Amino acid sequence: MTILTASAATPAKRHHAALRAKRIVGRVLIYGALIVWAFICLFPIYWTVTTSFKSAVDVTQGHLIPWLDFQPDWKGWRSLGLSPDTILGTSNPREEFMSRFGNSIVTSVGASLLALVLGSLAAYGLSRFRYKFAWMRNDDILFFFMSQLILPPVVLALPFLVLYKALALLDTRFGLILLYTLTVLPIVIWIMRDQFNAIPVELDEAAFVDGLSVWGAFIRIILPLAVPGMVAAFILSLVLCWNEYFFAALLTSTDAKTLPVMVASQTGSQGINWWSMAALSTAAIAPLVVAGIFLERYIVSGLTAGAGK
Amino acid sequence: MHQSLPIADDRHRKNARQRARQANLGRVLFLIASLAFVVVLLIQVLHASGAIATGFSDWRPVLYVYLVWGITFGLRQVLLHGERGWRALFLLPAVLFTVAVVIFPTLFGFYIASLDWNLSSLDGPRFYGLGNIIGLFHDTYYWNALRNMVFYTLAVLGEYAVAFGLALLLNADIRGRKFFRIVFLLPMMLSPVAVSWMIGKSLLEYRFGPAATLARNLGWDNPAFFASPWIARLSIEAMDAWVSIPFIMIILLAGLQAMPKEVLEAAKVDGANGWQSFWHVTFPLMLPVSITVLIIRIIFKLKLADIVINVTAGGPGGATDTVSSFIYRVYRDRSNVGYGTGLAMFYLLLIIVLLSLLMRLSHRWTQKVT
């Protein structure tokens, strides 16, 4: 009897140990894969940020770790006029950079706001009322808005070039804002419709009973509840507009150039100034990296609007 | 009770009269605005064609009258239809905006596509009919770009596989999930132009880019990432994948998190191992989300241009060209507006056909599986 139990216990223990080993191997594999991909995601950013502090020798010898491998220096930032010793003086590159930076902010914020207003209104209408416009019903109208997404920028770019020339909107921020609004409007409508659908209709009805009009109910009751969705839509639009290059490259020349166009125009010149390019790229991506770190929740909720249903 | 009836009737009549007056006001206002729109448009067309001397220096007034016309159109809806008009007001701004900024330019684009118009040549646009479209059938570079698009589009499946793996990792029982999620999301935030420099021109630099150094150490003694056609294409695709995998991953992760836990537990009770429960339970349940995200991703992939323009400009020998980057060069280098637009319009038609096919197929497929 005792022999029997002993022999039964050992395989069980061995089985248990095998399971544990398997679990540990699984853990190691999972964390290994996570760390490898995290490295793939972070290394290009790390490389760019550190390169902006390198001198030519450090770049060509492929030095990687500051203070250990190379002595960091404000070289890249000095060439942009943004290093501590040049920030107070006058600097042409800095002025150019600041004007491009300003253009990027104005166009992306302006377009995101305009798209948010137009898109929220349309999304609320589509989520609450039934429209009939010729043969089009709500679903068709929604499809009409969403189908703008498939238009490749090249289709619109050249007509817009000709039209904007006629309208004297070429190389203006307002012209870019109109175009960017158009590119993000379908996304805003999609996110906001999802958001409004999640708010119970009973709230609207209660507001009507209290004597509010359709618009009164929308502005006073529903809109405050939809703020999280609006933040998500706004930030996502901001990211898309900030990074847009194609339209900006074709439709701006001197006044309304945005940051991506400036970055792109520097790479063309031969004999790239590594450190200044790195500083420029760092400055161009910094706002969004910061946004990504602190507003990740909103970006994810914006992207996944309607995905789980 | 008896006396209140005539009063109510009177009030009702008064209301009806007032409403009729409002409706008339709405009609008149709208008529005036429409007239103004037509008149301004006519003046400008005549002025531009040289028939009359008076006119505006540019077409901007037309934009302003369109705006005024849109506002009066909304006003008319409210005055004419009351409550229904107020409701229409939610949708109208977006519709009027889209018509002005998409529908009209697209139609205008079809018109430009029918012109033989080179901005750098001295004589202006000339009607060319289908000449541009016929011309593109003999353009080997265009067909080459289309073939490349087939490769880039198929590569979406690879991006999807990697993204699915990452989503599964993030969905596993791990520590520091928030940290990894933020890190994995970061590439999506970066502008493709900055990425083209950061990775394409710097990390993959032939002489001393870290990636090239690593490749040399691994035994590839000539790590030129953009010299031979296939390697160049793969490098471009890798960069685009780096930027866009986070998007697919986030959506798949949301789908995984929305999945009912009981189903997976039931599979475990039935004795399924990890691979089996993934292949027979998780994957089929994720199919609708997967197809949605794949179609969205393909839509965006078909617009791929920024990275190609900035890293290789289509080279070597057009091996990495996308349709968008090719048309960009047709315009930028040759100023051939008519031909470029013709190419773009043909591409748009191809996209529409492809996507409607894809949507119909996926619809039928998901219905068969579920």
C-alpha cells in the first residue's frame, strides 16, 4: 500500500515540475518577445534623439551610449538655434523652424476643431434622427461620408492645386485646413456616432419633456456627456493632420509650409547634416511622442470606436 | 371649456398664418441667395473667359456666395419645415462641406483628366478626350507601380500576422501591460516623413547606420538596403509596417478583450492546447474584427506615398514606386497636370472596383463561417 502511494506520488510531482518548467519557459518567451518588440519600437527614436547630440565622428563610428561612448554636445540643437547658448540670440534657422512649427499647429488644430464641429453635428443627427435624402437613408449617408476615406490624396491633389490657384488659397493655412478637415471628417463622424449611440436616447426624451428644443437638448445635455469621445476624435485628428505630408508638399511653397515639408526638404540636400537633421526630426516628433505617452487612453479609445461591436 | 375652443381655434389660425409667412420668407431668402450665387458665378465665368471686363480678380467671391447660399439653405429648411428643418441642420454643414470639398473637386478632376495640360508648356490646356487614359496603357512605369502596389497590399497580411501576435502578447497575463502598450503604440504617432529620415536615411545608412553595422556583423558583407529591387521593396515595406502595425494591433487587442472568457475556458476544459484553442476558437471569433481592420489597413496602404517619396523617390529603377509617389513625380518633375490626374482617376476607379469586390467577398465569407 505504502509502495503504491509512493510510486503514485512521484509521477504526479514530476508532472507538476514539468508543468512549472513549461510555464516558466512560456513566461520567458512572452517577456522575451515583448522586450524585443519594445526595442524595435524604441530604438529608432532613441537613435534619433541621441544623434542630435553627436558630433560627426560619433556618428560615423556608430557610437550609441552617451557619456560612455561619446560626449554629448548641443551640436544639432545649436544648428537649429535651440541650444542653451544660442536660444537668446537671433537665428535664421530657428525663425524658420518656429514658423513651420506654428503653421503645423495652426493647421492641425484648426482642421481638427472644424472636423470636430462638423462631424459631431452630423454624427448626432445620424445617431438620433431618420433622414431621407432622395434615395439615401441614414446608412447610405453614413456610407457616403465614410467612402471619402478611400479617396487617395493624389486624386484630389491636382484638382485642388488648380482650384486653389483660382481661389487664391494656394500656400495659405486656410487652404490646408479645409483639406485636412476633409481627410479626418470621416474618422470623426465614425468615432462620434459610436459615442452618441452609447448615450441612451431616454436622456434626449427627458430633455424634450423638460421643454428643451432639439438643439437645446443636444448642447446642454448630450454634448457634455460626449466629451471623452470628442477628446479621442480630436487627438486622433491632430495626429493625422500633424503628420500629413502629401498635400502640404504640393500646395504650400513659402508661407504655409508645415513641419513635415521642412523635414523632407532638408533630406534632399546632399551631404546631410546628421546632427541638425536629427534635432529637426526630434523636434518634429516630440509633441506627438509626448501626446502618445500621456493621452494613450484617448487614442486607443478613438481607434477602437465601434470595433468591439 | 366651451369658451376656450374658439380661442384655441383662433390661435391655431394665427399660428398657421405665421407659419405660412415664415415659409414664404424662407423661400424668398433662398431664392435671393440662389440668384446671387448664379449671378456671381456667371460674372466670374464670363470674366475669366474674357467676355466681359468687369469681374473679380480671383474666384474667392464664389466661395463666399456658396457659404451664404449654404446658410440660407439651412434657414429655408428651418422656416419651411420647422422641427424637421432643425433636425436637418445637424447634417447639413457636413454635407455641404463634403460636396464643396470632395464631390466638386473630384468631378473637376475628371474634367482635368480629359485635358492635355502641361503647366510648363506655353500653350494652355487643350481638350484631349480619353487620350490620357489610352496613354497610360502604354506607360510601363505606371503598370510597374501598380504591380508594386499588389506587393504592398499583399504585405498587409504579414503586418496582420505580426500585429495579431503582439495583440495576443499584450492580452496575456503580463506585468507592465500599460508600459508595453504605450511603447508599442509610439511608432504610429510618428510622421512618415520623420520616419523616412530616422530609419530610411539614418538607421539603414550604408556606411555607418546601426542596422547596416549589425547586418555586417551577422555576415551580410554588403548591407545595401536600397540597391537591389527586392531588398529595397522589403525595406520600404518594413518601414511602413513599423508605422502601421500599432494600429492593427490596437484594434485586434480591443477585439480580444471583448471576447467572452467562457468560450476559451470551455475549450480548455475540452482539453484543447494553446494552438488548438487559438486556431479553433480565438481566430474564428476574431474574424469579423480582422476583416474590418484588414480592409481599413488596405485602404490606407493604397495611399502609401510619403515614405517612398522621401527615401527612394521610387528607385532603384521604379522598384519601390507606389502609384501615388509615381503621380507625385509626374506632377513635380514634369508638371503634367492633365496626365497625372488621368492616372489618379484611373487608379481611383481601380480602387473602387477592388474594394467593392473585397467587401462583397468578405461579407459572403463571414456569413459562411459564422
